[in-house]
Amino acid sequence: MLVAATLVSESGDLMLITSGGVLIRTKVEQIRETGRAAAGVRLINLDEGETLVSLERVAEEPDEENAEENMMENSEYTESANSSENVLSEENGEA
């Protein structure tokens, strides 16, 4: 029985949510691809009476190291932008 289907990219994650409150998050790249004649891929075993209530695509979270680098780059850009605004204000006699 087909429960859910969606198009995904390899860089994202999938989150499965059951009526019993079980949440499973898995990387798309870890899901086995199947051919045209295949029966599909099972991602979760449901208990009797339990149903899949939602299947959501989730953007992959950056790892901590990359997140810190991005924060540093963004803060440097913000500081540079603020500095140039101050220079412009001083040149116009608004400081």
C-alpha cells in the first residue's frame, strides 16, 4: 500500500510523523533508490491501528562548523556596511 510520495533533492531530509506521535527524520541520500518495476521503499513500520499522518521535506541543517563560518562572514559584512554608513554621514555633516 502506498502511503505517501513526494519529490526530493539529495541534500534534504524527510520527516515522517505517525498518529502515535512517532517522528522519524532521515537523510534523503540514505534512502535506497529503486527502479521502475520495484515495489518501493519502506521507511517506517507502523503498529496496528497506527497511520502515517504527515510526510514533510525538511531542509538540511548546516553543521556547526559551517554555521559558525557563515555567522562570522555575515557579521563582518554587517560591520563593514555600518562603517561605510557612518563615513557617509560624517561626510555630509550629519555625524
